[in-house]
Amino acid sequence: MSETDLRKGELFFSTLRKPDFQRETAAWTPDTICDFVEAFIEGELIPAVICWQSPSRLSFVIDGAHRVSAIIAWIQDDYGAGDTSVEFYDNNIPAEQRRLADKTRKLLDARVGRYKDIRAALERPGTNPPLEIKGRQLAQALVPLLWVKGSDSKKAEKAFLTINQKATVIDPTELKILNDRFKPNAIVSRSIVRNATGYQYWAQFSDEAREKIENNAREIYHLLYKPDLHKPIKNIDLPVAGHGYGSQTLPLIFDFVNIANGFPVVDSSKSKGKKLLLSEHETPNEDDTIKAIANSVKFARLITGDHPSSLGLHPAVYFYSINGRHQPTAVLAMVQFLRDLQAANEVNKFCQFRKDFEDFLIERKMYINQLTVKYGSMAKGYRQVRDYYRFVFDSLAAGKSIDQVEALLKEHDRFQILVKEKPILSTSAKQFSTETKQHKVISDTLAGALTCGICGGKIDNKSMHLDHVEEKSKGGLATTENAQWAHPYCDSTYKAVKASLLT
């Protein structure tokens, strides 16, 4: 395969496809992409790309999708945010994906040069000798191809399993998703991560089901990943789930969907004999998939947004360290904590003690980091963080003061490891570090956040709701003096519960 085979409009390029059992093509860094394109042009040894041709004469890349994608990206000058990508993702490109695309382009421009400029140099000899030389090298550049024989797609899938179990290691969570790719949790996770764009794993469902999946997926993506996360953090608007693009995005959403639906959450890295399995090419269940995404959107709304059920959890309180680092383990722990509260009919009880609970978490943000270091991140450690939340909440609800809760933690076998400490920040550098900037933003955000006039907890901007202090039904006017900010759930539900408790 030469570079000419990979140009838009060429016959071979038009046949290229990725099979549904391939992994996501998003694992390579900008440096890795640049190194590979440079090696390709300079004729260095490149491992063979393994393909299979279907009976309809489509060429499926069984192994080597990252290699092929890197060359295509360079040829098209599209590293995830160009014209082709914008069209493919319906102009929904996450900010982090755009940032990485820009970084990759700049690296390749500096070290290799643009494909169109190299071709122009060949067409006008003598105008740019260095690029002309690269063009001559490019004319000899080839990627070796190996073909899986036979028309049975099972052979192609078996080849993929063999390669990826004996050579290239797949991330354990992605392995789980690949094995479960026809199941509701995998389909729902992919629909959310791609903001209902790109390849549609739900395409064979009815029109009504597809519309429900896509609408819910877009809503969940917006609730969890908007506004875009920028580094360093420069404003108080923070997304619940961090970056909407990257190696951790799909695993986080996969476990979020599992917890929201009560599906098992497995620490794949600890499972014995991890293997990719030959699929039975089962038909995805439409009803189960609709149910799974409905449960997922319910929990996304519970966490954030302006739906009447929203608790409006402030991301700076719950999902970011004091240095501004996103904490995916805390996201999963909070979803499980809220699920437990719902099961015990204790959501109103949470609102009753929410202010003290948040005050405790804010003053002890380092505890989440310490628990994650000890037990592991995401699927490894989210239950331990959930248990910490539960212990603190139950102690406060039992009438313990914040200081008494702290003392109880010190006596607890599992939580005595927790130590209050201040973040280590530079005190001598003349230029502010990223951590110092982010620490300042998070600290000021927490200090100046709006508080709910009903429960006293902090309110995220996405969940700001203006409420009548004295109800309209009792003659309350829509005046500044009779207005208070409130969480949507507090206004729609807890306000009446609180009033009944007082009487």
C-alpha cells in the first residue's frame, strides 16, 4: 500500500473499513503519530497491516488501524478536527480533540511538512529542495499488507483475537467493551461518547428507537461534558466528566452506564485469563438498550442540569481536586452514592445534611486523592470512595459535628490513612505554574459559589434556578427581595418536604 492508495477518491481508499470488533482509534499521542509518519516517509521498517476482504470486496483493517489512520490524517491534513472529521461527527468536535489535532499538525508541519506542500515541491522542481527530497522518498514509501484468506468473517475476527492476545495488549476495559459490543451497556456508552455521531452501533433499531437513543445520548453528553474543559482552568464552569475526548473517556462512560443501570462493574485489570472472545454476532436488544440509556440520562440529570430532578452538584466540590485535576473515580463514586440514596429513599435526607456534607468534602479534598492512591482509580477504587461518602454522610445525619466525624475517621480501620494536608505549590518561581493557577481558580470558585436558599449547598451554573422565597400561591411576588437561588430538586421537591419537617 502506497500513499497514493490512501488518497481520497482512489479505488483502494474507497474500500477501506474498520470492523465492529476493532478498538477505538484514539490511543496514539501527537508525538507517536509524528514519529510514525516520519518513519513511513523515510522508508523505515513498518509492521505489516493485516486486512480481510469481505465477499462484497470491502477491505477491513484487522490490525494496524492506527498506522493507516495516521497516514490518512497526514494526507488529508485532518487529525480529528478537519473537514472530514467535522462532517463525520456532525460538527460536534470536543475541545480536547481540537487541541490534540492542532498539536499534531504543528508537530508534523515542523518535522515533516504538509503532504500538499511536498507534492507541490515535486511538481515545481527546484522551488523547495528539502521537500522535493521528501517527495522522492515518499514515492518509494510502502506499508506491507497481509491478507486473511477466506470469505468467512469469523476468520477475520479470529485473526484479530490472535494478534491482540499474543502481541499488542488491549486496555482491559476496552477489551470488556469489545466483548460486550452487542449488549445495551456497550451500545449506550458508544452513543454517549460520540455524542450520537460517527458509527451507529444502533443503526438496525427502529426509527423511533434510534431517535430516542440519539436524543438521550446528546443530552447526556451535554450534561457531562459541557462546557469544554480547558487547561489550565480559567473559569468557574467545569464539566462533570472532564475531557470529552481521550483514552479514559469511554471507560468512564462505560462504568457510569453500568452503575446507573445496576449492571456489574468489574475491575477488568484483576480478572484472570483476560481474553477477547469470538462474538456470536448476536442481535442487539432494542428494548433493553432503550431502557439502559433512559436510566443513564436519569442519573445524568440527577447530577447536573436544570431538570426538576437535578441536585445540581457543583463540579468543583465533587469532581475536581483542589489543584484542578479532574477525578473520574469521584464521578463513579457519586453515581453509586446517589443510587444508594435513591434505593433507601434518602435523597431528601441528603438535601437536609448537604451543606455540612459539602463543607466536609471541601476542607478535605485531599482525601479522595489518598483513597485513589491506595485502592486505585475508577473501577478499582470507586466503591471505597463511595463508602467514605457514606460514612461521612451517615455520621453527619446521626448528629455528629464535622470535628467529631473527623475523629471517627481516625478510629476507622479503613479511613485512618486519611491525613489533612495542604497542596504543595511552588513558592519561589516567578511564573505561575499550571497547578498554582488552577488552585487559585478552584479556591475562588468554591469561596464565591452561589448557595441554595433551601438546602444551603453550592449551586453549579448549569443548575441555577430562581425561586420564590414566599410561594406565588401564598401571595409571593416576583421581586428581588423575594428571590433566592435554588437547586432544581430543592425547588421542585425538597422545599415542600423541608416545610413539612419544620411544622
